[in-house]
Amino acid sequence: MTSLVSLRGIQKTYDGKQLVVKNLDLEVSEGEFLTLLGPSGSGKTTVLMMLAGFETPTTGEIVIAGQHMTRLPPQKRGIGMVFQNYALFPNMSVAENLAFPLEVRKLPAAELRDRVEKSLAMVRLTPFADRRPSQLSGGQQQRVALARALIFEPRLVLMDEPLGALDKNLREQMQYEIKQIHARLGVTVVYVTHDQSEALTMSDRVAVFNDGIIQQICPPKELYERPGNSFVAGFIGENNRLQGVVRKIIDDDCLVEIAPGVTVRARKVGVHATAEPTTLSIRPERVKISPQAGEVDTVIAGEVESVLYHGDHIRAHLRGLGPTPFVVKLPNTNGAAATLVAGASVSIGWASRDCLALDLMEA
């Protein structure tokens, strides 16, 4: 695919000492939905602000659609922007908020009216054209902000935690709507969030940031199924961690000793040699209770500490498999869940393909 955005050798410091973004090289393809994901202070929002022109890189260059933008002010970049706080003009109606970017660009009145009408229809707000932002719900205000960012037909739209202020149900609804609009228009989106579930749901690719560096960038499924290091594994979804030492390497797998006489087979991701310490990562939903012979590659005994009912699934916390509780997640329809009572001894197991040997991380 054709690259629309290039960030080359980007570094950013605010105090001349500490780098908040370090040696960043990033390409964003035309029509892509790329999410920058990471904890607070990881550098993701700073990258978005540099793309928008609100911050200037300390070193490096930004190229958008073949044009060097590094020193260009925000108003000359032709980028749509959606913020968490909506940033709507309170003294203007919905239609007037939408018309404003077109008036700045001096579009003919007939074309302006046509675009406003189409934008209102796109976000299903035609009946609310004459209302002020204060007369709208949070979700309606966010749809206005989205329509305003798209109305002048930018090739690139930046979104900074746009759904952070919405409740869970509305947030999920807006995720769907934003993806539908993206699919229809084919606009390029760079989206910032700290919500890993949101990133997995919405993105073509996800760039996971930590300490000013992209730890891994890839499609959501690959990120979840094959995290590149222990930080990504811990930040994306939920995982159990067991620490051990590599005793043998077998092609793409390795044998890891997690306790005297207890060895586990795992996929080799972040280890390179025998006698190397490693952190094993196993997703709770990949663990089986009382597995049948041949169903799994590893079987370990544990004791049920507690059982939590979550409606569609049941979560059991087991002890005896490390310093922290080991979590097993089972569908509510699973008959094995009936055996999970506090104090019970159980056997659990998993396939070696679902156990990743990563770089060492404190459990």
C-alpha cells in the first residue's frame, strides 16, 4: 500500500534532557486505521501532537502526502482532528459547527450547504441541526466532532482519546460507528488510546508504545496471539506469567524449568540460549481444567483459591503455580466449571503453542 504519513528519525524532548519520543520511524499507509496504544507517559500522544503540528520534533522530519510538514503550522496541514473533549463551539448550532471548517476554506455557499447536509446524515444527526452542543448527549456531541473533522474531506484524521469520556455501552457503539465511517470513506486515521480492547477492536494495525519507543507494531490478532516481549504480553489482554529457566531449545520451541523437576514446553519468542531466564505467558482462556490425555502438552496441579461469576464466563484463581494467583477463564456453559470450588485440587493444562517464552519480567 502507498504510504501517506512518514515519521523519520523523530525524537522529542521538552527539557533538553529526557526524551519522551526516541528514534521513531513510522509509516502509515493510505486508508489505514492505525492506533497508537500505550500507558500514560509512553509518548503516543506526543507523536499525535507532532503530526497535528501542535508540537515540533526536536530532531527528525514529518512527511504527509509527499510534503514536508515538520515546521508547518497546524492550520496549513489540512488534517482533521477529533479530541476527547469534543472542542465544539458552544455558541454555534450543530450545523454551524460543521460549516465552520468550510467557511474558513471559502467554499461556495451551495457546496457548503450540501456538505453539511450529507455530514449530518452520515452521523444520523439531521434532526439536531439547529441545536447547540449543550443540548446534545455526549455521544451526539462526539458524532458532531467526528463529522466536523471529516467534512472538508481531509486525507488524514487524527483522534486523541475521542471516546474516553463516554460510558461503556456508548463507547462500544461509537467504536462501531467510527469503523463504519472509516470503511465507507477510506480516510486514513491515526488514533490514540490507552484502552487495549478499543485498539484491538478498531485497528488495522496497532503500535504499542512504552518509554517513548514502539515495542511492537502489527495487526491486532498478531499482537494478541504473538506478543513480541513481556511488556506487550502484559499490556495487551490478560495473561498469566510464570518464571523459569530455559533448559533446552528445540527448533522454534524450548523447554523451561519453572520449579525443580517441573518442565514446560513453550514457543520461543524472547529467549535465545539455554540457561537463560524467561517469563512464560499463558492467556487465561487457553487453559483447560482437568484436560483429557493428549488434549494438552503440559499438565500441572493447582488449588482453587476463589471462583468469580461474570455472567458469560467464570474465572478461577489458582494457587501453587507461582507467587501470584494463576487465572483460568471458562465459558459459563463449560461443565468443568462445576468442579471449581474454593479449596479443591485440580489439574490444569495447555498446548505448547499457547505458552510463550518471553524476556524476563518481574512477576
